Amino acid sequence: MAPKWRELADRLADRIRNGDYGLDGQLPHIRELVERGEGSKATVHAAYKALEAEGLVTSSRGHGTRVRPQLPLKRIGVERYDKAKWRDGDQVAFIADRVASDRAYRRDEQTQTVDRVEASSTVAKALGVPVGSEVYARARLVKEGQQPTHTLTSYYRPEHVEGTRLVDPTPGPAGRGGGFRVLYEAGYEIDHMREELFARVPTQDEVKKLLLPPGEPVMELHRTTFTADGTIVEFAIGVHAASRFSWIYDFKVPDSVRDGKDGQ
């Protein structure tokens, strides 16, 4: 026979999945469930901790226990970088995600700081500069309303961005069309990019910055952006709360033999 806290957790989980508390609703306070005869304070507390560990609720001091949103943003694949969005329009990448997800957005939901920093080994290798060289770091924190969704820090060689809007720390995207539009106007039209994704445990700083619940992993993104001649004009590191995004990639499947790339 399951312990009482487990039985209570299962009953509450069923109600959450049935939508009884809404998409972001608040669960009853512990004392309310105790008064209803659902169990002792320790039993209810253990049930809530189990629901939190299973990713169904979040708990915070002063805000109680709330249903954890289960509708992640769609982070679309190559379409989010479509030149028509930023070169001919004003739909930067994070806004493209919101549009694809039918979610509202404000441009000031992206804040940023810009600094000249010494290139770490990872950044130096990506940009092709010596370790310790000065590069620009444009660090953004993106929110949906009051909920942080991810951070993204782009690194640039100074000669590519000096004097442009990319080194202006004003909140929001770097003007109309964002960073890719700035590079385009500076003569660096992006042609292709490489993205690497991996999951990991967040650092304590990331837990605080992204308001992560216990047990929430993050997805780390490494994006390298090239011009047609192979010049690397941006290397970016993003850290995303794993439950707040789904990644969608739609692309043509390569046929190396048909394309004459069979190694002969």
C-alpha cells in the first residue's frame, strides 16, 4: 500500500492534468488540505514536494504552490533566421518564436548588457582569436511577461561591430531587424550557421536568473554564424529553461550519393 503522501500526490496530479487548477492556477494552502482531512501537515508537505520534483508545480515563499505551465514556446529551427524576417522586416529571432507559438510579446522583454571582455578558450576557439583577446559580449536576458525564458550571450570581434548598434546596451533588440540586420548593414550578410544543443544541470546563478524550480535542467545552445566566405561574425551561447521550449527543425534530408558527395 502506498504511503498517504503518495496517494494525495497522485490525486492532486490527476486534478492538475485534468485542468482543475487551470494552466497557472494556485493549489490550496497546506493548512486548507489539512482542515479538509487530506492528511497531516507533514503528509501534505511531502505530497507537494513530490509534485514539485515531478515538474507539475512550482513553490516559492510568498506565492504558494502553483501549477507549472506545460505549454512550452516553440523555438522554430531554420525558419527563425529567415532573412525576410530581419532584413526586410523587424521580426528578430525571439519574436519569431513568440509568433510561431501564438504568444504575445514586447520588444523590451529582452534586456541586455554590452561589455568588452577577455575571450575564454571556448569563445576564442569559436571566433578564431587568441585566448584572452578582447571581444564584445552582448548578454541578453529574455522574459515572457515576468517569467525568464532564456539567456543569450553573443560574442563578436571588435572590428566587426565597433561603432554599431550592437554595442549599444539599450534594452530590446539592436534596432529594427536586430543584430543580424546590423551585421548586414555593416557588410557582413549572414549566410549559414551551426547550432549545437546539449542538456545539463544549471549553475546556481542560472537557477536564480531563470527562476528555475528544483530539478529543472537547462538546454545550452552554441550558435556560430558565418558569412558566405566563411567569416565567423558571431558566436553565441544560450541557456534555456528546458521545460519552457520545444525545438522544431524542418529541413531537407541530404543525399550525399545523389549529390556526388560519396567520398569517391
